Amino acid sequence: MPPSDGVKTCFVAHLAYGSLSGKAAGRHVGGVERQQAMMARWLAARGQRVSMLTWDEGQPDGEEIDGVRVHVICRREAGLPGLRFFWPRWTGLVSAMRRADADVYYQNCGEYVTGQVALWCRRNRRKFVYSVANDPDCDVRLPEMRTLRERVLYRYGLRHADRVIVQTLRQQVMLREGFGVESTVIPMPCQGPGAEEYVAPEPPRLGEARVLWLARICEQKRPDRLVELARLCPELRFDFVGPANGEDAKRVVAQAAALPNVTVHGQIAPDQVHAFYQRSACLVCTSAFEGFPNTFLEAWSHGRPVVSTFDPDGLVAGRKLGEVAQDVPGLAAGLRRLLGSPARWLEASGNARRYYLENHAVEVVMPRFEQVFQDVVREDKQDARSGR
């Protein structure tokens, strides 16, 4: 693989140390964090100088993992309530960004950090690329941002990013109409099985099929709908996978564990994820909103269709990658349609694998991200030569 042209890239990824290090036990490991770790490794393998900024979780500052140098920000719980936002969190972020000394800083997910990164980059003549993770981050009302401070900093970061990357055309339109911000659509990469590893799955039998629910157990994902769905489909077996933090999540887990056709697995290690897809007939999604779920990409990479209440850009319905529903009875009907027809399931399975290979395989997507990072740095050098 040829080397890159020497762009120094830094990932601002507070929660990604578990994904990058492989030490996930007891740490937050979501789809965004897995993507950030994978992207950083890929760029490092291309010959770039790559760094990542994360919370201090006991690792030494400057630790190198797979060619990626990790700089610590501070301990997440450090500082006094009310003051820790400024010290040590903001000051720690600024210090870590300075130590990384990158040409371009990349941050994913809409939050106050978006503004903090943009502000530092603007003051220090560095480039900032922001990537949208969820549809609400493109909604001009910013419904998921609870404080004025967060909304103000996020809007600043969004409007002062050198590039904004979105995952769907819907997100692109929302940003343009709501914020007057232009963006580039780039599908997110996913590390799925390659041609040598992939085994085309056989269609399941309705009475033996396993349905996978895999996500953080939180309000956005609506796990209570999985409980209701399992009650409506006693003939199916459900694997309920994900970390449960908080009383509401634990209450839903207890309800699910009481059902004879649901197996609760809790949080699993990253290296166990693929085994769950391989033994499932399909993935089910009950979310109220998403961006473009990493679990969809993982399922499709294994040739597993998706049955979902969320359909990014209408892809699931339009490309026949599974079934789409509005409510729990619709999900039950979709599961029975899909799993009750071998021909329908095989068509969706083939479509899913093909769509993944054409749009989300790492070797297809990552050169596009690399090009964006190179372009923003090249434009800065051209501006400097022209005196702008």
C-alpha cells in the first residue's frame, strides 16, 4: 500500500481508548469509537503521523498503539463540579491538541467539544474536519443538546469547520436548510469479513431463527420496544446485547430476562461481535433516531438483513436490504415476512452484502476520508503562498 503525502492527523475521540487499545472491559465502546479507532489505524498504516486524544484511563501519555500516538486529556471525573468544564477538561483538551501538533483535527459527534476544537484550530491556523453522527445534530433546534453552552459551542464549531462530513443526503439537506452549512456525503467505513472470510449464509427456518438487537441500552434506542416485540413473536429467539447503565436501562433488561425467548448478554468484547452476527438471521433496530448505525453496516457485511423503525435515506426499503416498520406490530410483521420466506431472505441477504462492499468496505471509503484531510491541508498551504 503506497504511503500518504505526510499529512499529520489527530482524532479528538474522548471515549475511544477502549476501542483503540482493545481493553474494552468496563469502558464505553460504541459504533463511533470503533470507527474512529479503525480509521486511525488505517491512516497510520498508510504512513501518516496519526494521533488520538482520549480521556486519561490510566494509560501513559504518548502511548503508541498500532502506529497511533495517544495523548491524554484528563481523567473524566477530575475537577470540581461546575468548574471541571473549564479546568481540567477544556485546558486538558487544549494541552493535548498542542502536544499532538497535527495538521488536521478530526472530531465526530455533535457536542460542545466541536466548538472547542474549532476555536483552537482557528486560533492556531490548523484545519478542522467535523463529522456528523446523528440526525438531531443537523436539526436547527438541536433537540438533544440540553444546555445553552452546548448549543452555542456546537453551532460555532459547525460553522467554523473547514469541512463537514455527513453520512446521508437527509443530513446534508438539513444542514444546508437549517444552518446554511455545506457538507460532503461520505459513507462511514466498516471492517467486515473479506472475500476469503465471508461465508454466504443459509436462509433461516422461522421457528429456529435468532434475531439480534445490539446497541447501547438507552432511551434513544427504545429497548422497551424489543421487549414488546419478543412478546409478540414467541416463535422467535432474541439475543439482547449491549451495556445497561442507569435504572431505566436495568429495568428493561430485567423485563427482557424474564421472557423465555430472550437471552440477555450484556456488554460484549469487540472480538465477540462478529460471532453474534454470524449466528443471527437478521438485526432488529427499534431506535427513535440515528445517524447511520454502525450495526447496520456490520450486519450487512455479514449478509444479514435489517428490520428497523429507522431507515437512513430510505436505503433499507429502496435497496431491499430488509424490512422497515413504523411500530412494534409492524416490526413483528416484517420479521415474519422476511424470515418466513427463504427467497425473500436470500434476496435481502445478497443485496445487503453487495451494498456493503460497494459503499462501506474500508478500502472503498477510507481513501475518500484521506483525500479530504489532504485537500484541507493543501488548500491552507496554497492560501499561505498567495498571501490570503
